[in-house]
Amino acid sequence: MDAPLSLAQLRSRWNEVLDDLESHDRIAWIAYFDARLADFDGVRLSLDFSDARKLSGGHEYSPTREKLQNSLITSIKSVLDLEVKIEEI
């Protein structure tokens, strides 16, 4: 059995995930491209959007991200072969 990816390893491949996401769901890419990977325990991936909120000028994308979460999960599975749960902090 392979050891789970560390947060650092996941971060190093995050652009691959985003590229895959953009190729099949541009709206989901827009909703997630500015996420900071805050924590990963092997199953739960915590995404931090606090920087994006500071600059959003009144746009709040949380409800949109919830609807598009499956697209991100699919890209993570496709690129990294990981089953994850997404948590926004």
C-alpha cells in the first residue's frame, strides 16, 4: 500500500489538478484557482479562501464552490488518484 501524499506533495502537483479542472469545467476552475491548500490528512483536503475574500470586492463564491465541488474532486482523482473530501475554511 502506498503512503498517502503529504500536504507538500499535494501542493507541488496542485497546478496539474487545476489544469485538468480547467480543461473540463472552466467555471469550477474560476471558483477554485485561488484556493490555498491549508491542510490534508490523507482524506480531507482543507482549502483556505481568506486571501481571495479580502480582494473579492463583495463577491462571495462559497455557494458556487459547493455546487462545483464534484468537478474538483474528479480532477483530484484523475490526476492524483486520490479520493478526497473538500472542506472550506
